[in-house]
Amino acid sequence: MLAKREAIAPNTKRKFEELIMDHIATLPIFQKSGVVSFYVPIRGEVDLLPLWHRVKKTVLFPKVCGDLLAFYPVHDPRDFVRGCFGILEPSSADEFDVSEVDLMIVPGIAFDHEGHRLGYGKGYYDRLINNNKGLMTVGVCFDEFYIERLPVEPWDANVNLVVTQTGVHRTEGEV
């Protein structure tokens, strides 16, 4: 799946990302959220960074802290440093409590119709979501990676919504 995602033509990928950003921007939960968590895309993930620059919200990005993710505000693309996995992370020391996050946008290699996520195997987002049951989460991927069923382990968490270039897919809960 990773090789397939990384092989998407750049102009096709950008077109799909624009559609995904449009869908997210029109979500009522996104519109009313004051604090939104984004991510820095790696390995062909959906790049939502242009949306970050268009919104008037407090925008947080994750930083790996041991076995957990912590979230910090970022105001400018220069506010990042390379983290322990080589992924850009916030340089800020002003950690936000996860309970302050109104909406968390979650990356993944694939998502299924129940909102289960295939990640990179470290379980950071699974632990985060399982430890914060009221957290509103939106997974993003391209249509071909939104599949009927993924293998699921007992510790796997699911997201509330999955957004692809063709629309918003409800998985659980009310939004």
C-alpha cells in the first residue's frame, strides 16, 4: 500500500488533496473547532498543510515523547525541528493538553469503513485515541486506501470520520 500511495502522480495527488481539504473545511465540527491538530505528512500521506495556512484557529502538531504523542502550537513553518524518527515536530515548549483539542486530524496508510486505521506499527495514535475517548478524530486517505475491512487487534482505535477525495464517511458517533 505504501508503494502504491507513493506512486500517485504529483498533480493527481495535489488535486485529490485539494478535494480532501475542501471536504474538511466544510465539516461543521471543523468550522466550529478553535483548536485543531494537524500532522506533517510523510511517505505520500495526504498533505493538509495548505489548509493549516488558510484557517484562523489554534493549530497543533504532534511530537513524539517516549511512547506518547504530545501536541504543541505551530504558527510558522520555521517552528519545526527534526524529531526522533526524522519527522518534523514542533519546536515549541508550550504543550497543550489533549482535552483542549476540538478536532484531531489523523494520518494513516489506510482506513476501513469502521474507522480502523493502518499506521506504521508504533501505536501512537491508537494509544492517544484509546486514552481520550471523547476526542473527535478525522482520518484522511485517498479513496483507494479506504477499504472495507482491515485486520484489527484489540488495542486498535478507530476514528469518527474518514475523509477522502470523494467525500466524508461516517464511522461512529455524531458530528
